[in-house]
Amino acid sequence: MERFSARIQQFSKSTDYVGSSGNSSFEVRFGDLRVNFNFTVTRGVLTELLYETEQERVENGIYFAICKILKGADLQRIKSISSREVESFLRDQNHIPAMGESPFPFEVVDTIRNLLVTSIFEYELADDLDFWRIASDATYVDKIKAISEFFTLKINMSDYFTQEKVEIELIQLEEDTFFVELSSSVNSVKLAPNFLPKEALSVIEGLVRSVINSENINLVAE
């Protein structure tokens, strides 16, 4: 334990940000370790971020640091948090790494950030999903219309998409697949399919499944 900073050790034992309350949640897995995060968003601000883990490990100090740094953050601030910022926050002295000679798990912070952002995105869009949902026996034309309107009037107008300056458009609908295209909202230039993280595309896929009442349809970004 001596190789870790006193700060990360102290944070790993604290219960200040341990809990299960919140209006939404997401799970993160790192090998055999499972961590649940619970959050509350009020008027676009992260008013609460808590975590739960089954194991007492010094790495839990990383989750504490993320929760503490992001308390009261808006979406733009959440998107800006970096693994280097968290690692620096956990240091006792600027020139000594928080985990000594052990490699800091930078990908952990990146994964949590991406999942938190997309979970907030999903929570805010799912809030009035019943309004957009169509009948299970809707026609092919009705499904195209429903997806297109949901993209144009809901997803493309969301804080997440407007801040990313990206728009999504339905290109083609098949029985088990819907094809989409991403473009810049600034100059309409087509963007690469991986412009958005896979977590965001997965959320959109799930939302469309709910809108058109189809559990088997999959998203393909072109």
C-alpha cells in the first residue's frame, strides 16, 4: 500500500460518495470487478453521483475522485474530465504518481466518463418516450416516419447532440436493421461512423427499439 498516495488510500476508505440513491444508474465492469454508479440530474446539472462496489480496493479512490470532481457539473464539464485530471487530483505531490510504479488505469476514467454522459443522454430522452412510441402493428411507412421525427425533433435537439455539433439521420430501414448517417450540424459534412462513442450509438439503438416496439432491430452507422 505504501506505493500509493495517501490521498488515494484515504479516498478508497471513505463512504462520502457510496450509495444507491439517484434517478438513474449504470454499471461498469473491469475484469472481475463490477461497479454501479447512481446519479441524479436536475436542470442539466449533475446534483448527485454515487458508486457501489463489492470489493474494498485502493482503486476505489478513483471512483471517489470522479464523484467529487463532477459534483455539480453540467454536461460540458462532465465531457471534459480526463484520466490525467483524475490522476493528478489523487497525487500527494505533483511529481509523484498517485499509484507509484503501478500503472494508473486511465481507461477506467474514460469508460466511466463515456457511460455517464450517454446514461444522462438516455435518461433525458427516455423521460417522455411514451409520446414517441407507435403501435407494434405499425406499417413500414409509419416506422420510418416515427424514427425520422424522433431523430429530428428529439435526438438532434438534445444537449448532447447540439454540444457535439452532430446530427443523425435515418438512411434505410429493413426488417432487422436501421441504417443511420452522422453529419456535422455546422456544415452538413458527413462524419465517420465512429464519431460518436459506441455507448451513445447503443443508447440510440435501444431508444429506437422502444419507439417502434421492436426488440430485434439493430443500428448500423454508415
